[in-house]
Amino acid sequence: MEHTYQYSWIIPFVPLPVPMLIGVGLLLFPTATKNLRRMWSFPSILLLSIVMIFSVDLAIHQIDRSSIYQYVWSWTINNDFSLEFGHFIDPLTSIMSVLITTVGILVLIYSDNYMSHDQGYLRFFAYMTFFNTSMLGLVTSSNLIQIYIFWELVGMCSYLLIGFWFTRPIAASACQKAFVTNRVGDFGLLLGILGLYWITGSLEFRDLFEIFNNLIYNNEVNFLFVTLCAFLLFAGAVAKSAQFPLHVWLPDAMEGPTPISALIHAATMVAAGIFLVARLLPLFIVIPYIMNLISLVGIITVFLGATLALAQKDIKRSLAYSTMSQLGYMMLALGMGSYRAALFHLITHAYSKALLFLGSGSIIHSMEAIVGYSPDKSQNMVLMGGLRKHVPITKTAFLLGTLSLCGIPPLACFWSKDEILNDSWLYSPIFAIIACCTAGLTAFYMFRIYLLTFEGHLNVRFQNYSGKKNNSISLWGKEEPKPIKKEFRLFALLTMNNNERTSFFSKKTYRIDSNLTNIPFITILPFGTTKTFFYPHESDSTMLFSMLVLVLFPLFVGTIGIPFNQERMDLDLLSVLLTPSINLLHQNENHFFDWYEFLTNSIFSVSIAYFGIVLASFLYKPFYSSLQNWNILNLVAKRGPNRILWDKIINFLYDWSDNRAYIDAFYAISLTEGIRGLAELTHFLDRRVIDGITNGVGIASFFVGEGIKYIGGSRISFYLLLYLIYVLIFLLICYFFFLNF
């Protein structure tokens, strides 16, 4: 047992040889390494599987022993300063290690096929493996400096992976946005770490918590300064976990490959902020203002993320805002002191969201068969529909992930989200009402994604040759035609069989027969150019394998929060695992499970979720096959007396979501344009004023000297008199200049 803990320092370093060997291979043997590129997925998956087995073993030991283990060794010693590195094993570390490795393995298996066509296959696996290494190093760190080092490595890997397709300007801009936004939080985190060290003289978690709490209880430290340091630490988590107001980087991060989105949103980067707050909760919990701030930021993020997801057309951006909202639930729970509920939802959400993102990747692959390799089209849900007939396995997996995230029993997120909602009623009724309403919004926008993608009929929409869209898309997925003055109409041939062809000359939407899944679709462009597409088809076996394994987690992982002992209703697996951490918080957080009370409280939240599902079905489910572009509420609105009010509400919601609540525009005007204007002003002052004064003095001296040498008559006394007069005039000018300012 002791040896298991002692050698747990190898957890973050086991996967490290893969990126190192790939780098060396590309440097010394580039041709051979590229020719054998598919073989590198095997060692990546194998080494991470070894780490997973070791992490599961540690978790089992944690359940059996309920202990915390720390092992450190000195790295730098200088007088009174000692910097130590080591590893810290507690329930939080065990949970995060298992989460990172299980999701990471399935994402790597999925990526082997998903990225097989990409020229950057080797670079992708090197980045991915190093990403997992950095995150594992973060969760096993024993002090704040060590956390900060791996924190920055996680940020670097996310920067590289978000901008993986760096030749696309939008991807390059997205990774820069993520980098700059996280710099704000990371700078605050560094200042908070330095402030805590100045207060306590220690960076190790155990010593830090004990010294800090004693100083607070004995009133031996400036409370305002302590609050400021805690706020700066929390700022790092706000940026990394995409909490309001530093959430703006998360939807743009979807420009990276879909497996990256799955890993970032499930178990790595955004989970790092939640992990940091959970790790430092013994510090935050003795500062009521910070706990209130954490819960406030959490509830704002919960509601904002849900409203921004309502009208998104990009499937990955919709899921990104969903992640933002669910992370807000976790932050709300931590701010309320519900440590167990926050970690429970972190686990259930991670597996559900990983399943949804991998499912979206399978959908995108299917859509690329129709519209070609164009992310703005293949990820647009309005251009989808009817995929349930073409990708049935993906559809089933995506539906289970959707139901889980909506909080439908008995799937995983139902147990964790309902626990947060129950705790919120005890904390603040206002927060509870917002959280419950957001649960309904979650069900609404998640089923909106599902219905737009899989239901109805598969639609093919043609565009004019110039590339400008002929139709504008409304909030509900209905297309409203706009007049076009000049356009090149595409001549399309839909090849049904060898003997039958049907030609189309209009821009309308056409239904594709579900039986024609493997027949090519040939589009003939003007000037004789052609391009061949195929109908949607199910993904390859390796991609489906990852999704099918992930399906098991939303089905069964929620059981870790259900009591397994009928005599003691507080003995669920998660509570037993978290006992040492809960004791460290000095809380009596026994989770007594009363089935009657639980079912009574859950009726309200589940009813709201079902209401959101029903409302989404009315809005997006086709009313009749002949009226597939209409929906019930549109028909009611057109015939009812409140059509103007209805249109205003729809337009407001659409503009709010489509413009990202105008927060990005506010940042662009106040920060980007403001900083650019300040830079231009500084440049003007430097070139025209400062350099102008310096150059003006030099030029004036030159001309005065040139003039004097011709009128002085070679008399030194005369030269000195003129020089003194010149200096006196210059000093008078400077005096009056500064006097006016």
C-alpha cells in the first residue's frame, strides 16, 4: 500500500515518452516517422491505459483506507526559502486521474480514425498526449507553484490544439483569443499565489491550509488583503473554466478538431478551474465574501450559458455554451459549500459531454460527405436533418447523452444536477429559481440540437456561385428567402441510379430518399467544374467503439451517488471516497439519502426538464411531412392576435444568442479598440512630441550655431553672451509650458 502511494509520482510521466519520441523521430527520421505515423496511436493509448489502471488502483485504496498521502522532496533551498516538489494523493486527485485517463483513452481511440486523413496526424497525437500529461501533473501537484507550472502547460497545449489548423485565419484567431483571455486569469492566479506565500510562508497544501485558517481564526492578518489574494486565486479558475466574464474564449475554441473539444470540455482544461476551486476550498470557505462571489459567478454563468445556446446554429458552439452553463452549476455548488455535489456533477457531466462531442464529430464527418470539407456548413445544424436514418448508432448515443444532460432519470446527470438544485433551495431561493429555470432551458436547447440534427428529412441547400447565401436563417431553423438581383444558379445532378437522373435548377430545399445512402451526389458548377459528394453514412468502427463505451457511463456512473447500504443511507460510494476531503473542510456533509424526500424534490426539476423537451418538440418537430418547414407555434403566432409581441420576443432571443449577449462586442469596443487607440496615441506622442522636442532642440541648436558663426566676429565673449541668451529663452519657454500644465 505504501509503495503504491510512494510511486504515484510516475502518473504524469508515463505518457511523456510518446511526444518526445515523435519529436525526435520527426527531427532525425522524418520520412520513416511519417510513413509509420498510424503506429504512434498504439503507444499513446497503451501508456495512458497503464496510468488509468494505476489511477483506478489508487481510487480503490482511497475507498478502503480513506486517507490522504503527500510525498515531497526539496528542489531549491536558500536561507529561509525552500521550494519542494512532490505529489499529493487524496480523493480529489483520484477522481480527476480516473476521469482524465478514461476519457483520454477513448478520445485517443476515436482520434486515430477521425484524424487519419489529416497531414498533422503525428503533431496531433504529440499535442494530445502532452495535454494529458500536463493535466495529470496538475491534479497530482502538492503545492501551488507546481500547480502553476502545470497550469501553464495545460494552457499552452490548449493553445496549440485550438489552433491546430493554424492556416485557417479563424482558428489562429481563436487560439489567440483563448491565450489572451487566460492570461488575465493566470496573472491573477500568480499574484494570488505570491500573496498567500507572503502571508503564510508556505506553498504546500497541508501547511498552507492549517496556517491560513489559524491566522484567520486568531485575527492575525489583514482580512482585506486575504480577501484580495483569494479573489486573485479565484480569477485563475474563472478564466480556465470559462466563467463569466472571462468565458468569451470557449465558443471560439471549437475551431480545433472535435476530439480536442471533447477532451477540453470533459476532463482537461475547463475541468482544471473547477479542480482548483475544489482544491483550495479549505481556504475559500473561511472567507464568506469569496464564497458568495463564487456562487454568484456560478449562477450568472449557469443562466448566461443556457441563454446563449438557445439560437446557435453551429452544433459544437451550442455544446460549448452548454458546457459553460454546466460548469456554472459546479461553481455554484462549490460556492454553496456543496463539495460532494460539485464533484459528482463534474463526473457525470464529463462523460455525458464527451459522448455528445464525439457524437457531434461523427455527425460532422457525415455532413462533410454532402457539403465537402467546410466547417461552416458541416457543423451548421440548419443544414442537417433526418440523420437518424443514416447514422442510427450515432443517433442513439447522442440521444442518451442528451437525455442525461437534460437531467432525465435514471441517467447520470439527473442524480448530480438534482442534488445541486436541492442544495440551492437551502442556500438561496432566488438562486434556486434561476437554477431550476436553467434546467428547463438546458432540456430545451439540447433537444433543439437533437431535433434539428436527426429528425425531419435530410435537406440539401444550394448556394449561388459567388458563395453568398441566398437565404437567411431564423431562430427556429426556418429559411426566409430574400431577393437576389444577380446570381449564378447551380446545375445539380442527383444520381439516383445508372439509368435515372433528375435535374434541379432552383434554390429550394429538396428531400433526399433515405434509401440512397451510398450513392454519390454530383454537383456540376459553372464553367464545367464538378465535385462529387456522398450521402451521410455511419462512422468507422473505432469511432463508434469510443461512443458505445462512453454510452455506458451516462447509464451507470450515477449509481456511485446512490446508497449501497440499506441500514446506513449515507454510505454511497462517492461519499465514502470523499470522506477525507470533507473532513478537511471541517464540515459534517453526511449525505443521508431519503428516497421519499429525494423523489418529492426531484418531481419539480424533472417536470421542468420535460417541459423544455416538449416545448422544443413543438418548435422543431415537423408538424406534418408536407409542412416540414413550419411548426405549431409559428402557425399559432401567424393566426393569433399577439403576432407582433411574439416576433419581438423571437427576435430578441435570436439577437441575444447570435450576438453572444453583446459581451464580445463590448470587449472589442472597450478593450481591443481602446487599447489600439491608446497605442496609437502613445505612438503619436512618442514620434511627434517626445521625438519632436528632442529633434527640435537639436535642429534649433544647429541653425543658431550656424547663424552665430557668421555674425560673431570671432569674439568668444559675444558667443558666450548669445549662448546664455539662448539658454535663458529655452528655460523660460519650458517654465511657461510646465506652468500651464
